[in-house]
Amino acid sequence: MRAPGGLRRPARARSARTLRPVGTVIAMRWGALSPQQRTALASVLAAASLVAIKLVTGVLSGSLGLLAEALHSATDLVAAVLTFLALRVAGRPPDRDHQYGHGKAEHLAALAEGAVLCLVSALIAYRSIDRLASGSHGELDPGLVTVAVMLVVLAIDASRATVSWRASRRYRSAALASNALHFASDLVGSTAVLAGLLLARAGAPEADAVAALFVAVLVVAAAVRLMRQNVQVLMDRSPEAGELTVRGAISRAEPRTEVRRVRVREAGGRSFVDVTIGVRADAALGQGHAVADGVEQAIRDALPDSDVVVHVEPSAGAGGLRERATGAALTVRGVREVHNVRIAQVDGKREVSLHLKLPGDVSLEAAHDVASAVEDAIRAAVPELDVVHTHLEPLAGDEVEQRAVAEARLEPLIHRIVERRPGTELRDLRLRRSGDGIVAYLTIALAPDAPLEVAHRAARDLEREVEALADVADAVVHTEPD
């Protein structure tokens, strides 16, 4: 193509435009990888380089130890590739078919690595024993170049073992940890091969075969340890001290909570925790949920990035007679509300009476069945009681509407009460329903230099004035500096 004026454009500019997008694409692909995946890919490149170096040098020098290390590094190349692919799979978010994520792909890859290591080490051991038994050491020529190559290999092994180990600790990755273990064994094996080569140069050629046999044993030991650890994870074995960590976190955050069961398992460097706790039988749903939230947060603080499931159950046999009877009644389906629970002793017998609220449109026969079920549940949960009396009430359809009307009426009244107090600002007002009426939660702002005694007196007086309003059962005032 000619530029204006008949001049031909330089070929260098055209090639630069061609190469620039390729470099950009490579950079984008590299940047799209996670830190764990970049570490694993770097291990693949390092392992491929070591295989080539050891194999070529081993063939040229005739060293069985170097050939063994080349095979060892070849297994590491396979291991690194498997680790990279496993991390690609394990990094996927949970989906419909894998609701717990894909973390176990790392451990499956680690098992495959262990199997390959065992097979190759058996071949290395056979060749080493055969050479030692026959006394034939082949065309062994451990020259200075071979020794220099081994020194370079040692430096590479040390660097990649350190990088993989740090990455495994940082990202809690089983696959990267197994890579670090392999690279560390490579470092030891390469040191043994270097020692064998130096002894062979000194006149003991059998040292090369001994070094190769040592590498084989080293590989088998590492493979067995690797496979045992990952089998335990795949079998959902509870990690050491996992249950103790969870129970300790719960006891510190919710010391009054009953811990009934704790199950912990790990996959892909992440903990999955299943906890069952017991709360007061008469506790409201919101109270039980708040306790469960506290337990979940405590566990996540102790085990970061953990998946926590908390199941809440009523505590059996905990609390007084009134609490246990109320809790037993609330376990019966159809019961919407329990109130006016009274314990009395008549003629030496303990009796309980309680009011049950059911939907207003339920039939008398169905309501009677619910009452009978409540009586049976109370007798089973509180055997100390001799007699159970139940009173049935309809849950009025307009009850919610009536409460909403009361709240709408109270809100402007409370605002006016606060406005009449000089130097007091109402920052927040929340009205909550309870069995006895409405509870008002107020947050007021006072002068920051006001004495605590003055602030307390202002809050107390305001609480009394609000509680004097109709439908208000209680008032709680929180003070803040303006």
C-alpha cells in the first residue's frame, strides 16, 4: 500500500500495529486470572523449563539421577497443569448443580497428582535398583556443565517452592500447598542428585544410581502424604481443632446459648460450618433470629470466608415453669399468640392456665383440637404440672389495623412532647408492638457539655411523660451529644 505522494509505508510500522494487539491480548488474559491462577500458571512455565533442562542434560551426561529428576519434574509439570485447571474450576461461583461451589476440584486434582507421582517413582526405583545390581552405570559423564546446570536447577526449585508456599498460605489453597510440597521435594531431590554427581566425579559412579533411588523414595513419601490429606478432605473429615474453634467463638459471643451440635468440613480452602443451637422456648422469632445472627458473625470472625448455617431449636427443660409452658404451647401449629400464663397451686397440685389466640375464622372443632394438642405438649414438656387449663380467643382481623391506627396517633403526640422541651432534639423514634401494648424507642440529642446527671434526669422525665399516653406500655430514651 502506498502513502500519499507515491511513497511506500515502512514495514516496521505495519508490524508494530500487528504486534501491539497481541501483547495487549496477552496482558488482558493475564490480568483476567486470579492471583492463585497466575501463581499456578507461573509454576507450569517453570516446570516445563526444568523438564527440558534436566532431560537434555541427563541424556548428554548419561546421569540416571538427572533423568529421574527430569521425570520427577515432568510429574510436577502435570501437577502444575492440573493445579491450574483445578483452580480455574474451583474459582467458579456456586451454581444450580454445585450449590456448595467447586472447591473440591482442587483436591481431586491433588489425588491425580499423587497417583502420577507413585507410578513414576516406581519406574525410577526399578531402574536404579537394576543399575546397582548389574554394576553397569552406562555412559556417565558428570562434567562441570552438568554440575552448573544442577546449581541453576536448585535456584529455580528454591524460588518456586517459596512462591507457591507463600501463595498457599495467603489464599488457603490446597492445590497450591501441594505444589509447594512437590517443589520442596524437588529441591531436596536436586540436592541429592548434585551430591551424586559430585561423588561420581570423585570416582564413585554408583552414587548417581543411589541418588536416583533416593529421589524415588522421596517422591513416594510425598505422594502418600498428599493423597492421605486430600482423601480426608474429600471424605469430609472435620479439620483439627475446627469444632473447638467454633465452640469457643460461640461461647465468647453468646455465652448463654446452648450449643447442641457442631459440624465443620473444608473444601478449596473454605470452611463449611453447620451449627444447631437452643434458645429459650418462649423466645420470640426475632429474638431467636438475633441470636443466630450473633452466632454466624462470631464464627465468620473466627473462620474468615466460611459458609455458616445455624439451626435454632427451643431449649428443652430450660427456664421456669411459665417459660417452658409458653414455649411448648407455641410449638403447636395454629397457635398465633400465647398470653396470660399463670401458675397456681391448688390442693397440693400445680396448675397452669393460659390464653390461646387462633385465627378468627377457624371452626370450634378445629380450635378444640389445637387446644388439646397444646395441653398434651405442655404436659410432655413440663411434667411437673398436674392440670392444664386453656382459654381460646379469636385473633381479630382488625387487630393489626387498630395497632397501626394507634401508632399513627402516637407519633405526632410524642414529637410535640419532645418539642416542648428546650434544648432537646428528637433524632429517632421507633414504635414497636408487644403483648402489653406499644413500646416507644426514642433517641434525643442534648448539649454535649451537659452533665450526665442532667441528661439522665431529662431522659427519665421524658420516659414518664410518653408512658402516660394511651396504648404506650413502655418508653426507652437514648441520649446523644448534639
